[in-house]
Amino acid sequence: MRALVQRVTSASVRVGDGVVGRIHPPTGSHGLLVLVGVTHSDDDEKATLLARKIWHMRILEDEKSAADLGAPILLISQFTLYGDTVKGRRPSWTQAAPRPVAEPLVESVAAALLDLGATVETGRFGEHMHVESVNDGPISLLVEV
């Protein structure tokens, strides 16, 4: 399981004409935009571990974590994190788990974050989404479990 974690001052995701998820921390604060990719061997245990890593990662102001500050999280499924670009010009998606495997595991990450006390907004799995964010730093980290 992979996640691209970005420190943001705001982020939102739209499907069609409507906003389906948005975080807007108070001025001077941060939240996290988290793009999650799932591969074939992932399971609920990895989803829980990923959620814990994200929640406790010290990348916010004064080396604090989202857990320390109660920072909001926008979580979006992103199968392209498992795109393979080694050969040719067209990425291969064979490492990305199919929807029946990936969707419940992305939901498990969100549920685990909620269980930890996070405020979580999400995109819509499998939909064409428009994501807007203001990346602060910029800080973007690839996290794998």
C-alpha cells in the first residue's frame, strides 16, 4: 500500500459539479492531502498501519503530527501510484489492485483514521475527480507499508 502525503493549507475534491470533500484548516494551520494506492497483496492490517503512519507523521508546523494538532485529512484513492513506467511511454497498471480489492481497503484506511480521532473527508472511489490543493512547503512524501 502506498500513499502520497502532502502538507496543505487547503484541499478539495470535486466530482462533476459538486464538491464531495474539502479541508480548510484555520489560517496558519495545515492539513494533509493523502492519495492512496492499493496493490494486490495489501490487506486490512496494512491499511491500519498506513493510517497510523499518516496520523503520527511529524510533518506539520513545529515538527508536529496531524494527531498532535488535530489536523484534517482529505483522503483520495489513486490507483496510478502503482503505475509502472519502466518500459516504453505507456504506463502499466498491472500492479494496481482491481476495484473489488482496492475500494474496501481505501475505506479501511479512512475508517482507521477515524478510529484514531482524525477528521477525514474523502473523494469517491472510481470516479473522475478534480483535486485542488495548496501544498505548503511544498512537502510531499511517499509512504509505503
